[in-house]
Amino acid sequence: MEILCLGLSHRTAPIELRERFAIPESRQGELSLSLAAHPDLGESVVVSTCNRVEFYVASESSSRGFDALHRILSEQGLQADGDAFFRRSTEDVVRHLFRVVSGLESMVLGETEILGQVKKAYQAAQEARATSRLLNKLFQRAFNVAKEVRTRTAITRGSVSVGSAAVELAERIFGRLSGCNVMILGAGETSELTAGALQARGVKSIFVANRSHERAVSLAEKMGGKALRFDEWLNDFLDVDILIGSTAAPHHVLTRQQLEPVMEARRHRPLFCIDLAVPRDIDPGVNHLDGVYLYDIDSLQAIADQSMEVRRGELLKCEALIEKHVGDFTNWLATAGQPREGSGFRRPGDAPAHGV
């Protein structure tokens, strides 16, 4: 039995390509089930974050499995070919997933957001009944590995999230942030981590806008800020110094056409924009407006590289732990992980496996 992974990440593809393949959280379980239903597959988990899109499947044949993956994704309008995509099989998949959830493949080395994101993706696939014994075992082991890496090494020391890297970038531009007004679009985990890093720097005020106003209110209350209606946030934009986009919208929520008259009314007061969303929240064209300085998630790579130096010494410890678990899992896969004769795949719709 083979475990396969087809994917792309910030290491292989620019944001312009990653955003084309981003799978909304609401569709990840549905797509996992579509993959698992194919006769050459049988199990699937779809992981989609701002920095990676990865399709994990189980198959009796590596070649047939990858062929099925490409065919189904093509039917979904996703042509997953070209140099930006990597293909991994079994032991390399196990190692890769363990590294991903441990933050070793992240833009910010050791960041912890990815673990929660992969857990959500796995839960969506499990609730859709797209997983069974192999992927249940693999992902549950991966979460245990991530916990061990975090508790037994110092890999999470320092700024370990994209949000905190964004705040460091803002400090480099503005110096002290105590006089800055900040607006955050989105109220998810990345927004909360970013708002927390801003609050720790003592920003003057924080405004939060989200399509679910209740979530905006909740985050604003945590940060001592103000919640705004999502369809009204531009009305409170004249005094904003820093705009951070982190929604799950499939399209731009701020365009050049919207921002241009606002910038004129601001009398050329500079605006610093950090777009952490994939697909991007902010039209790249706003960077051509006078007084607007736009950075997307790929722009944070230089800061991430510098922060990595602090934790580089922990990499060997992390990798040694991961290799031990890779060996343990592949040994299990070679024996207990193989299906019994004649059992075949559990088809989607059967009861999901638990406690494996």
C-alpha cells in the first residue's frame, strides 16, 4: 500500500500560483471525499494554507494513484503539473508531513499555526468520511510528533508566526508603533496572532472587520479594540496607518479603484499594507498609488530567514526526533498497515476509523 502526496508550497511556487490552487476551508472535506471515492485511491486529506496546498491519498499503486489525482484535480479546474508541484511516496510523505506539522517546512521556522491548520484539514476529511486506517494513523502520529518536537526542543523560540514577522516589518518602517492605528481584515487564527503581536507593541488602536461580525467583536474585545461591520470598514479608514489583510475571501476585498479616492481624502498620509491572505485580499495594483506600501506574504521571507538563524541550532534535534518516528511508522506500515487479503479499501460513506 502506498501513501502519496502531490503539492506545492512557498518553496516551490510564488503567491501568484499558490492563490490559484488555494482550496477554501469549506471545500476541503468535500474535495477529500471526491478524491477518496476514486477506485484507484480510497483515502484522502486535502491541506490548504497560505503557504501550501497538498493532497494526501492512499493507493495500491503509485502510478495509478498519481494519475487519478491529476485527473480529478483537472476536472476541478486545477492543472497540477509543472515544476512547482512535488510528488512524494510513502516514506518521503511520512517524513514530509512530520516536518510540516512541526513547523520545519514553514516560511517562519518553527511556527505553530500550521499544526492547527493541518488538524482542521484532517478533521474535515474525517468528518467527510474520506479517511480510513492508513491516513488516520499517519495524521494522528504526525500530531504526536509535532507535540514532541515543540516540548523537547527550542524550535519555537522567538517570532514563530507569519503575523509576528509582519509586525516586525511594520516596526522597521514606522519605528515605534505606539502612535499607529491598525485595521485588521479577518478574525481567524492568523488575525488573532497578528493582533496579539501588535497589542504587545503598544499600538494606539486596533480595528477589526470580518464578514461574521460576531467574530470581529470577539477578537476586538480580546485586544481592547473596536469591531467594524465588514461592508462599512472603508468608512473608518482615513486615520489608519497599517492595514493587515487576513480573510478567507476568494477575491480581492480592497481594490485600487476603492482605495484611490480614500488616499486622496487622506491627503497623502502614508498607508502600510500587509496582505497575509492566499488568495490575496489586496489588489497588487494599490502598490502603484502614491503613499501606499504593499507587502504580501512572500515579502516576509527575508524576515523569516533572519529569525531562522536564532533557531537553526535546534534543527538537528528536531530532525533526529522526526527520523525516529519516520522509522517507527514505516515499520508499522510494512506489517500492520497493509490491508488484509481481500479487504480492499474502505469506501467513502462507511463509518470512519477511530482509535487506530
